[in-house]
Amino acid sequence: MKRIPALVAWLVIAAAPRAPAGSGGRDGEVRAVSVLPASSSVDVVIDLRGAVEVQDFTLPDPARLVLDLQGARLAAPAVLYDGQNRGGVKNVRYAQFRPDVVRLVIDLDVLKSYRIEKRDGQVRVQIGSERTAFAAWTSQAAALAAAPAAAPARRGGEAARVAAPAPDAAHGDVRSAG
């Protein structure tokens, strides 16, 4: 009979909630993803808050570099890459792969050498490229551009209106809305 309390205590401990396997108690948060030109490389920068562990691998056909950010949750805006080839980076996509893993997939024109650096608040993937003259892309700017127009500000119960001048059909001239 003395074994029953010990068995109950063991069951309580075994059933207690734990951190997900592989998370190591991490509290990482992926805040933004950017593709930036650098000298002799294309840098894919992942802005973070907290700590994560990075695992990477490549896939040959089509050429892809995959990063799993373990101990992370996705806080970055869910936006689509614009499809512009930036130094051989053809596409970037990311999602919450598992509850404690954010997966980032970088589609490449061909497999290239790369280097991963963990810095304070960032994971930087440097992908070798001779083509580095391109405009940067970031999920933050893309999210702002894709966001619907904010609701008009209200003062004194009336909505503020801003309108572009419209042509007057009868006179062919431009008049202000008002």
C-alpha cells in the first residue's frame, strides 16, 4: 500500500507540462527576414528576439537552402517574397514548421557556398555571389506596402478626408475634393 502514493507522485511528475523537445527552453522570436546586398555575397538576415538554435541543410533539385530555427516562434509578418532574383536568391519563404521551430527556405538559382553567423539579435546567412547590385528586400517593408489603408482619423465626429484632385467632366480641368 505504501507504493500507491509513490506511483501517484511519479504519474504527476510524468504528466507535468514540459518544454517541447529540442527547444532547450528557448524563447526565440523571428521578427523579420531581409535579403541584402553585401560585398561578394547576398545576405539573408533573420532578425530575432531571444535565443534560437540553427540547423541547416541543402536540397539539390531545385537548389534550396533550408534553415530550422529551433526554439523560435514566428512573429514576422506573413508576406510573400516579390520574386526578384537577388544575387541568385530566387525566393524566400518562412513559416512556423512546428510549435518550437520556424523554417526558412531560400530558393537559389544554383547551390552556392554559404556561411551562417549568429549575432546578437540576428542570424545572418552569407551566400556567395558575384551579383550583388540589387535592391534590398525585407518582410517589414513588404508588410507595410501590402497592409490595407488605415482607417481615417476622426476629429469631432467627422472623418478626415484626403482625396486626389479629380478632373471635372464638364470643363476638363482639375478640382480639389471638398
